[in-house]
Amino acid sequence: MLPNKEFDTDLSNMQNYIDDIIKERKKKGDWEDKKDLLSRFMSLTDENGKHFADDYLRDVVMNFAIAGRGITSLSLSLSLSLSLS
């Protein structure tokens, strides 16, 4: 991590927020029926038929949230939400 406590705190908040979404989705158990991006990644399996780990799913969600112009508003909303909470 970078030597910046504010950045580290923000990154940790984002990771925790996304982890909570993944846990809630798994708890509900309805992700196999949904067609959103997270559900599709949760449905993927590796060459051994195992679902990917939660930290992998979190990294995928963060990459989509941070990269690309199409979801800049999502990133800003999440950042503002985390900053205000």
C-alpha cells in the first residue's frame, strides 16, 4: 500500500463495502438467478469447478468501479458515500 493513511483508509472502506455486498448476495443465495455483472462473476468456476474466492470477486468489482468512463459516476457516488459515512 502507499504510505498515505487516508488512501489506505479509503481503500479499506471500499473493500469492506464490496465484501459486504458479496456476503449479502451469497447469504440471499439468489445470485445464480440474476444477470448483473457481480452475479455473472459469482457463477464462474475455475478449471476444477470451484467458484472464485471473495477477494477475487472484490477485485473484479473494484476494477469495474474504478476503470472506464461509463461508470465514473458510480465511483464518485461510492467515494462520496464512503467519505460521508
